[in-house]
Amino acid sequence: MTIRIGNAPCSWGVEFAADPRNPAWRQVLKECADAGYRGIELGPIGFMPEDPAILGEALAENGLELIGGVVFRPFHDPAKWDEVWDASVRTCKALTAHGAKHLVLIDSISPRRAPTAGRADAAEQMDDAEWSAFRDRIAKVARLGAEEYGLTVGIHAHAAGFIDFEPELERLLDEVDDKILKICFDTGHHSYAGFDPVAFMRRHIDRISYMHFKDIDPVVKASAIANSTGFYDACGQGIFCNLGKGDVDFPAVRQILLDAGFEGWCTVEQDCDPTLDVRPKDDAQANREYLELAQLKWGMIGGGEGSQIGPAHRLGALADGHFALVAGALDHRADVGREYAQRLGVAADRAYGDWTEMLAGERNRPDRVDLVTVATPNSTHFEITKAFLEAGFNVLCEKPMTVTVEEGEAIVRIAEKTGKICAVNYCYSAYPMVRQARAMVRNGDIGKVRLVVTNFSHGHHGDATDADNPRVRWRYDPALAGVSGQFADCGIHALHMASFICDDEVERLSADFASTIPSRVLEDDAMVNFRMTKGTVGRLWTSSVAIGRQHGFDIQVFGETGGFRWASEQPNQLIYTPVGGRTQIMEKGEGGLYDDAKRLSRVAIAHPEGFPLAVANIYCDLADAIRGTARDGLPTAAAGVRSMAAVHTAVASAKAGGSWLDARPPMFR
């Protein structure tokens, strides 16, 4: 999901095309681009050239995309219909000539409504006949834009017009087909009218196709309403303040858009009087920066070009708009890492050569990163994670979190002491149907769990002639991978999954390890039996030499009254069988699922959500946790140290011929 931020000529005081006070249209384009925007609205038709060649060249020169245009005309006045229709046709032609999408319809200010802007109880109302004709004029232009020009048409409520207050906006929406008329929702005008923008968005988000971001100074608003101040006089008094300075709750607005999967443009508008002491370019830049600050800032260590896990993290972190990649030390080769980071859009001064340089560079920045992802070889995880936690950063570490139990316990204690989040990327636990499985166990849907059987086996390291490939070799080198190969690489995903779904922890285990390719020091195949604290019996197989298996990660859980199976190669489904009943296929996105499964599903039933979106769900839970809403399913450092204790216990058990040993870390015994 991508939300793009644009601006509009009204932020430079352009309300009417022929107003001699208007700045030059080329100036508006240049200053919009200089303020950091990549999209702009057309403004009133006639302000910018209607010759597509001239405007197209100017847009290209400034790196701008035309977003849409507004028909701000007196729909309420039947005597002005020819003017309204002419402006509508010309605007549609201008938009389609440049591939713009959004046609916005606004009933302009009426002398009958101007004195009561913001006071719904005192505003004059149309009688039924006048309303019907007014509605039909709006619908006719909407049909023109939608059906003849292929545009997305949105109605925009505006102070002092006859679509100003929430009841008349909702009446219009009820009476005009939503196939031709959506909503261009302006947060500021809704507040000006005396209604709650956030509450309206929650009710009507499915019909909102386009957003205007505008904020309202509550002091100026109160004065304007009390004194029946005209709209343009109120603009001159600064009623439309910089975003974040007024009474609109933009964090809540943003969250509603994210939760709804909103995609496309949102346009900043800050109507002003160009003859007064205003600085439109500075205000536009400040508004853009405010909106960017609403995103969490993210930095990445490792995961450079060609890495296996790096793309999944970047796709996942950016998928929902919670994070922006602003810093990185992406490669052990400093120049290569810096160059790649800049290609990904990271500023040159935050494209670092290594993690120590990144720590030094970010530590004292006022806009330092909110989250650091560590995606480097296993042996480096502890040192990097420890340093960033101690410097006050939140960290997401690839698994295994550390290579020793002592290091893992140290990370848990540092996270507790600093109050910072340390999460571990057990991303498979974030698939929606895995969350459904866990909720079913917690809810008692299969009774007490008796047995869990899980495996994570593939054959991609089964070619002995490829054993020296650097991307393969390090996983079996104790100097880089630690004490375990395949079990630490893939097996702990399966073990964590068993603990996660069963809502229990591994207490004891017995292991058998094998290195089937003689050149490997560490195991490439492992069988682990385990017992959990609530008495559940566990069986786990993990292998990297199972040629023919692609991504053989699955889990079966058997309880007293039912059982289920989930497989990563069919992640949308949970196969459930109640005792004495028929086997059922539960699908992601269907009705009746538990809340966590519903929350983390993005697309409609029958459409697959793959591995990058499971990673994205980890980042969603991280974003919530960083903002203060803890998510129970987020794997933390405690899960990381439990996994490492299991790894070391399995290594010791395998060396002791499969002896049963205590698998808990000392701090949790």
C-alpha cells in the first residue's frame, strides 16, 4: 500500500483563475517541486495552460505529476449552470490529457450560506424542489466525469456552500449512485463545519476515493463562527493553519487510511490570501515534513543487494506505510552498501559504510531512526543488537538472535533496562491463519493439546558440488553460524511455531544431528523430540538436503477434541477436524475468524498473501508497539533466548547420543 502526498495551487492563494493577485503558474509548479512534492492539482481551470504540450512540458521540468482538478462553481445557482458545465468539461479534458485521475466537485460559496459557515443549526436550507434540482446538477457532472472521461469523481464539502454540513453531505451520498460519485474528503472543511472528521472517515472510508489534508486553527475558527466572518476573511486570519497545529487528529486520519488499505494521492491544501504576509513554499514544505514524521523512520543493517532476506524486509516494512527507509549500512563492502542505499532513496549522509558508522551517525540526530533491523550473519547479531539497544533504539533482529544463551539473556536484560523493543523475525508466526490457529488453541476449540508435529525441510543445500557457494557455506561454518547449522537456521522457526501456536514453552528435548555432506562441520539434518511445560508431546524434523522439497514448513496440532494442520506452501488455509466431525478448510478472509487473523488479512478471500506480507505483519505489530499499543503476537527477545537455549541443548543432546536435557534458558528455569 502506498499513500502519496501532493499539493494544490490554493496553497499559494489561487482560488479563481482570473484573480490578478495570483502568483505565476510556473512559480507555483517550481515552488511545489522545491518543497519536496511530486504531485499537484490543476487549480481552477484557466489558471494553468489548457494546451497539454505547454503544461506537460512544465510538469516534466519540475518532476511533477498532475493529480486531479477541482470544479469550484455555484452548483446551487441554476442561472449559472452554463458556467458550471463549461468549467466541468474543460477540467475533464485537461485532466485526461495528463493522465490525472481525480475530478473534485465543490459547490462554491453562496451569499445565503456565507454568514452561517460553521453553524449548521442556523444555516438556510433548500426546499425539496430546490434540493432535487441541485442534486441532479451535481449528479450530471459526476456522470460526465465518470462515464465519459473515466475519472474518479468525488464530492467535496466546503464552508459556506450548500454541501457544507455532514447531514447534507450524507443526504447527497444516499441519493447519488456511488458508481459515479465518491467522496473527496477534506479534513479541514469538515472540522470548520463543526463535525468530527475522524468519526466521519470511520463511517464512510469505503466511499472515500481521495483526500484533502487541511488543518483548522480552533481559536480562529471559534472567532469566525461567533462573528459570522466570511470565508476568505477567515482565510486571511489564518483559519487554515499548518498541519499538526490545529484541531484535526492527523495520526488518527492516517491510521484509518492505513487500516483501510487506502492507496493513491492525498493532497495538502492550505488556503491563504496571497496579498498578506504568507510563505506558501515554506508552509508547503513544513506540511510535507509533518506528514513524513507521521511515518516511523527505519534503518537497516545488512540485507544488501542480492541478499536472500533483504528484499522481504524492505517489502514488508514499507507495505503498510508505517515505516520509511531513511538510513542503512547494507553491505560489508562500504562503497557498495552506500551506493545501494542511495539507489533505494536513502540520503547520502545516511547511507553508511558499516554499522558502527550508522550508530555514530544516528545516535544524536533529532530525526534518528525509530527502528533498526539487523539482517547480518548470525555471529554479528549480538554485538550490533546490544549496541543499538544500549543507545536507545528499537531493534528487529533476524533469527537466531544470538549465538550463545548468555548473549541472549544479556539482550533480554538490556531490553528490559532500556525499555526498548527487541523483536526477533519469526515471521511465519504472523501469517493470518497461524494467528487463527493460536486463537483456536487459546479458546479451547481443540481441547487440551496432546501432540504437535512440525517440520521445516528443503533440499536447496543438497547439492554437494555447490557446498562452497558463499551463500550456502557460511550456514555450516561455526565461525559464522555458531554451534548449529540447519536446526539454528530453519529448525528454530518450527520450534518457535510449536510454542507460539500451543501457547506453551519447550521444557526438555532429545536430538539427533547429521552432516550428510562430509565437508560440512555443522548439521544439515536434525530430528528433535521435545516435551512442553503443559505436557504436550512434540516431534520436529528439519533438513536442508531433502531434495524435492521446496519449502516444507508445516505444523500439525492434535488436541483432545480436534486437530488442525497449517503449511507455509498453502498459507491461506487451516485444515481443521473436530473429533467425530468432518474435516473443514478454513480460509483466510472468511467470516467467523478470530480478531488477530482478521486484523492481519489485507486482501479478499481466495487471493493469496505470501511471505513478504507475513514479514509486513511483524512490522505492523512493531509499529503498533513503538506507538504504544503492545501486540501479544510480536516475537520478542524472550522468544529469541528460548530458541538459542533449545539450539545449544539440542547440540549437547546430539553429542550425548540423544539424551534428554533441560531446554530452558537459565533465566527462565
